[in-house]
Amino acid sequence: MQKLIQKSGSKYKKRLFFFFFLIVLIFSVLIGGFQYSQERLYRREKLEYALNIYTQQVHELIQKKGLNKTLNFSEVDTLRALMPDKDIRISVITAKGKVVYDSYVENIERLDNHINRPEVQKSLHSQKGSNIRLSGSTGQSYYYYSKNYYEYFVRTALPINESVLSFLKANTLFFYFLFGLFGVTVIFLIYATEHFGNSISKLRKFAINAAHNREIDPNEDFGKTELGEISHQIVKIYRKLTKTTEALSLEKEKLIMHLQIAQEGVAIFDKKKNLILWNSHFIDYINYLAHISSHNYQELFELPELKEITDFIDTNIKKLGTNYIPNVDIISTKKTITIGHKVFLFQVVVFTDGNFEISVNDITKMENEKTIKQEMTLNIAHELKTPVTAVSGFLETIKDNPTMDEDKKVQFIERSCLQINRLSNLIQDISFLTKIEEANELFAIEEVNVKEMVQEMLTDFELKLAETKMEIELNFPSDLKVKGNSELLDSIFRNLIDNSIKYAGEGCKIKLTHYFEDTNYHYFSVTDNGIGIKEEHLPRIFERFYRGDHGRSRKMGGTGLGLSIVKNAVAYHKGRIFVKKRKEKGIEFFFSLKKTL
């Protein structure tokens, strides 16, 4: 086996060398051909550049002297005599192709119309054109260059002689350089294939030993090349894979353990509906649904509640047949089943090999939350209807009693205004709360000095505080800052203060305290020494529209949303809020705010 590996390694080196040799050879030929064509193109462009200068000089002379009007081109002969190229041929051709001047032909009347000459045709479409051809007028080969000046063409030409041919010939110095580089590259290839071949041979030896589960030499030297480094990495990966393979059975056990502690019930069946894998929640949920023998879970598929799911499984297993079908869409369905006061969500996934998975979730809580949302919608409708009904009643009374006493009328109008203000506040609070819960990405984040914000806010409460003979004590450090949303931070403290002013009672004291901070959070408390809230109401005071004392809350003009806004604003700032009755008197709110969102 060792000799076979060495022999195959030698063959590989030869194949590697010839492969790269062929690539270098093809590349060199392509580069040489490209350079040759570019060199010729460059020399032609250089020649055309010189002919363009002559053409432009003739054009400027014609325009200056008006020669295209007089048709006396003797001065062009004078200009030609001054040009460096004594063999230059100059022709002037009208826009219709008639030759009106040719420095090589005396009797121009005998010349054919030149509009179809290749160089003239090219200049018709791109203003300038060139061509190498035999002249029909002189019988000599020329390099023609024609330029279109719209009223006429000016054509210059040089005879194809040794001088022009030498000028157009590509420089061969590059090819000598390319040939030398090719030789150096071949020498390098011989050296490189030897080193790479050794690495490849050793790597092949490793692959054969690994395939036959033979012992791998951990000290095998693959060389210091990039391929050698790759080989070392492959060996490392192989060792990791062997360790991974050994750990797979352990991971499988972990997966089974995970299924056992998962909150949903999960079971996997084969196409004959035999149970393969399951967890305890699945058994619990199924036994809650119907008492089934622990040895025959196929009875599950006979339950009338699961007939729709059973039909779905049977239909898709029949479609899949006995063949494995890769790359198909996920085949799944779900069904909600209510048993007693419990609601379960059954989900089925049929795999492409005919096996299938059934998962069961207890969604009773989710359904209850949906019910709560529906109740909340009814509450909103009721809260909106109350002030609208009151305003409508006041206004109808005024309308139906035109002789009503003015004082009474003013009283009704004032009550209507109060109800309208209450309705406006309610709509504003609902909108703000909805924005917090469903569109919180709209809130801008900025650094807020909390003490300055609260001090400015307290000026808004001066009149209410004076009316209720209450006072506020603020215990915040001057550099207390939170990076969050100023509008939400304002709503937290404003609603808590407003809540105490409305419900604590006259002559009470409200205290706002920053009592602790750690690396990530600030901790606050808002307390009052008022009449407090009954213990049974505390768990629900953050719910929307919840009022411990409905009559008193309506009298105070509350919307029932203030504390719900506070809770959501605190949650937006990654904090939590709690409330408790004080031992002395009143209530105390504790909450935290993250320093930076």
C-alpha cells in the first residue's frame, strides 16, 4: 500500500506540472497576441494622429482663404511643400464625392466619384475614417485618412513603403521579455510542483488511512506552504470530527432530555403511526383529551376531535408513497381543540419520508388574553360613550328649553365642556398607550436630565398643589441622566404625581426619591401619605380602565389609563414597577429605568 501511494504521488506531480505548464503557455500566448494587437493599434493611431494634423492644417487653410468657394487650391500645394512627410498625398472631396483637388493627380476631371471610397464612407458615419488599400487613381497602395467637415472631406494619405511599414511594425522587445519570463515561470513550476506534490501525496496518504480507520500520524509534516497549512487544518478538522461523532450519541440524549422539559407536547410517528419519540407533556395532554392505553397510541387517531388531523396525515402519507422526495414544501396543518376550560393547539408536520410529528400546545392563556383584549375594546367603547351621552343630554336639554335660565344654561355648557375635555384626554391617553405598545420604534432616544425635567414639570402642578394644600419633595441628584425618550419619561412622573394629587387627599405630601443605582439601572420611588388603596385593588391598578372606586375616579376626571401608561413607559425603558401600601399611610411606587437604551 505504501509503494502504491508513493507511485501515485509521482504521477500526480507530473500531471500537476503539465497542467500548470499548459495554463502558463496558453496565458503567455494570449498575452503575447493581445500585446501584439495593441502595439499595432497604437502605431496605427500614432500614424493617424500625424495624418489628422495634416488634415486639420489643410482644413484651416481652406476656411481661412475660402478655397472651397474659389476652387483654387494652389496654396494647398504650398502648404504640402512645407510638411515634413514629402510623400504626403492630399485630396479635397466635395460632400457629394467629387474630387476638387488631389496633390498626386493633375487631371482631376478624370477621377471617379469618391463617395464610396471605404475611408470616405467611414468618415460619413463617424467624422473620420482610415483604410489601407490600392489607389484606383495612381495604382499605388496608400494608408488613407479621411475627415468629414460636412461641406467637404479632406483626405491625407501616405504611400505604403518601407518607412511606413517599419513604422507600423510592432515592437518585438516585449516578446523577448515574455519568452524569458515564460522560462523563469517554468523553472518555478518545477520547483513548486515538487513541493506541492509532496504535500498532496501526504494528504492523499492521510485520506486513505482515514477512510480505512487506520491510525493517523499526528506528527506528519506537510511542509510550510499554504497547502501544507491547509493539510494540517484538515487533520485537525478530522480529529474534531471524530470527537464530534463520539459526542453525537450524548447530544441525542440531550435532545431527548430537552423534549422532556419542553412546555409543548411533542411526538414523532412513523408512516404506520407507530410512536418513535415523545415527551411527557405529549402524554399528559393526550390523556387529558381522552384516556388512551399507554401501549397503543394509535387509538389517538380514532378520536373524533382529531379526525381532521388524521385525514390530513393519511392523505399526505398516501401522496408521498414509499419514495423519499427531497426539496418539497413543508407539509403541515394546525387545529384548535377546546376541552372543558382548556384550549389546545395541535400542529402536524408530515416529513418527506412519510414520518410525521404532532405537537400540542396549551394555549388557554393566549385565548384568555384574546378575551381580555375583546373586553378592553368593550371598555373603550363604554368609556367613550359615557361623556358623549352626557354632552348629548346637556345639549338636547338646552335645545328643547329655549327659555331656560341663563345660569342653568351656562352650568350645562360648563358640564359639557368638562365631558368634552374628559373625552379628549381619554382619546389622547388611548392613542399614546397604543403607540407605546405597538409602535415604540417611533420614539426618539436622547439623553435626558431627569431632575431638570421633573422640576420643570412641577410648575404645571403648582395650581393643583395650592388648591389641595399638598406639597412635593424631590430627592434627585443634579446629574441624574437617562438615555431614553423624554416624552415617555415625562409621562411616568407626570401620571404618578397626578395620581397622588387626585386620590391621596388634601394636605398630603408627595415624595419623589432616587434611592439607588447600579451599573445599568436607576431606581426610584414615588410615595404619598394619603388615604391609600385597598389591598385587593393593588394587583389590578395597572390594568386599562381599572378603577378601585369607580364613582370617585370619574368625579376626579380620570381616564383609567394613567397607571397603564406608566407601566408600559417603564417597560419601554427596560424597567419594572411595583406598588405597595405603606405601613404608616398612603401608597408607594417602586420602579427602575435602564440608564441607556
